Amino acid sequence: MEALIQAINHRMPEEFIRISSYLHASPGELIMAMLLLLSAWGVNAWMRGPLLRTLKRMLYRKRREEFYRLLFGRLEKIGRPLRLFVLLYLLRKVVDIFFMTRALDTFFYALYWFFFLWFIYESIKFLLYATLTAKIRKQRMARRELFNLFLNITRVFIAFVLLVLILAKLGVDLTALITSLGVGGAIVGLSAKDTLTNFFDSIRLVSEDAFRQGDWIETSEVEGIVTEMGLTSTKLRTFDNALVTVPNTKLAGGYIKNWTRRMVGRRIKFHLRIKPTSDTKEIDRVLYEIHEMLHRHPDIVNVNKLRYLLKMKKTYEDGLFNLEDKYGVRRTLLVYLDEIGEYSMNILIYAFSISVDWEEWLRVKQDVIEKTLKILEESQLELAVPRQEILLEREDIVSGEG
């Protein structure tokens, strides 16, 4: 570049050289700076316009493939750090022409690495999302919170690498710095104990697979849907539509009831209270009809409907624990005369709906109750209604003289 600037200066008239001296620059330096700035503007426009459109057209032709379709949507975000890297390089050349200090050199060095690491991060993010989408498309088990945790760790790692590179550029002895930070690191570690505990508890929750994004969980303090699992806390959306942020230490240190982890079977349990009677044959008949109604009900679980579940993948797991307990399958169906109360005889009705969806469960439960009442109506049994009788005694008190 210096040779080009000198060649331009030799060809410039003395008048131009005299005028440019007021700007503390030679004509060659000014012209070269303008060319570099125009190049920066042109490259930026070309990369944002024609180049991006051309690449998108190429990817659009291959849109039938999942990878290229996802890359089409993320291309601009992946290419942005590269475009900024090229602009920074050209601007650095402009600054080199006029002046360059050590502080500016370190500043450009840090930006170079920042844009490069940004490009690495966007590429990793795209590959993770592509893998996640592929798993979901194939109806495989995909843990979104694991991908988010990996992205968060990647951000922290990139920030650490950038800090180390800047310190090395400034001439800091990293070995001596790490040694000197022994006591200071212990102090910082103690002061950030809660943050570190939350971080390791988040890894523990992910490794134990206690819950996933989208799960309905309940703890001793909060209940809701898991929206996001971060490095130190987990966000839940409660059923009254409030967003609650819970430190991961609290989740890891207490019980977590996960209502989503059930494949088949949401419980329907209630008592049918009938008037006391000694007609055991009629009671047995009603119990039998209710049991048969539940057994034939298309939305109630029974053994026959779940035969396909018994043919699930038979692996070594089958010998270690019950598959139905692991995957959340319930098929209990009970109809019995459960107890005799003060004013009624109570029939226990205990079954599970096939669907675990709340609204569908309500519909099935209502239908079961209505059919149970219909069976009772056609029998000689009657619903028991608690009744209280109040007896009043009247006393006539006659008082007076004569």
C-alpha cells in the first residue's frame, strides 16, 4: 500500500500536494483512504444485497432438504459477523494510513476476534437447531433445555476466550495472573457461591432429566409450565399467566412433581353415595353394570386397549424396572362398595382416561358421571342426600297470682 501511495504522490501536481498538507496528509493517502471507504461501502452493499440474494436462491432450489431450508432462514444471521469482519478490515486499513496507536491496535484486534467468535457461535447455534428440528421431525425425544444450556455455556466460553486473547495482546503474563488470582479467585468464588451453586444445580437437573421445556411441574412453592431453563434459574409460566423465575438451587433441593411425564392415564376418582340398603343383589348388579360401562367406554383405559404398550421396545430396561411406571401408564379400573357412612353407603369408582389432556379428561369424566347416574336411575338404589332434623320442644310456663 505504501508503494501505491508513493506512486500516486509522484503523479500529483505540486498544487495538490500543497493543499493536502493543510490536512496533514498526502494526496496519495487521501485518495487511498477514499478508495478504501468506497470499497467498504461497496462490499457492504454487495454482501447485503446481490450476494445474499444469490445464496438464498441457491438454497431455495434445495428447499426440499431440511438442512438447506433451515440454512435459508439463518443465512443472514450467520453472514452478518463475516460482513462486519470485512468492513472492519477495510476500516483498519484507513486508520493505518493516517495514524495508529497501541490502544487502537488492541481495539481492532479485539473486534477481529469478537466478529470471528460471533460467527463461530452463530454456526454452532444453527447446527444445534438443525439437529433439534431433525429430531422433532422424526418424532424422536428432543431436549430443548439441553440445547439452550449448551448455547449458554458456549456464550460464557466465548467471552472467556475473548478476554484471554485481549489480555495476551496487552502483554499480560497469564501464568502469573492465574497464580496471583489464587487468593482473589477464592474470595470471588465465595462471594459468587450462590451463582456457582445454581449453575451446577442446573447441570444436575438436566442430567437427571427432572423436567423439560413445556412440562407442567409443581413444587412446594410454585406450579406452572417450564418456559426456559437457564444457567442459574428456570422460568415458569403459571396458570394465571404470571412469569416466575426460580433459582435452580431451590428446584434441585426440593421435590418436583412432573404432571407431563405420563403417557396414558389421567385419574378419575369419585364416590357414589347411595341410601343404606340391605339388598346386596341389587348392589352387586349396579357395581357390575358400572364396571362393564367403564370397561366398554372408548376413552377409559383397560388391559385390552393397552396391549400395544406391552409390545414396547423390550430392552434391558424391562428387567430393571417396570416399563409402565417409567413411561407413565396407568390402567387400574376399580368399582367397589368402599365404606358405610353415617347416612350413606359409598361406592368407589376409580379409573383412568386414555388422554392426559386436561380438557379431554374433563369431558371423559363428565361422561362417566352421567352414565353412572343413568345406571343408578334405572336401578332400585337411590342417591343419598344428607339430611338434618331439628326437634323443637315447647314448654308453656304459666306464672302469676290467683
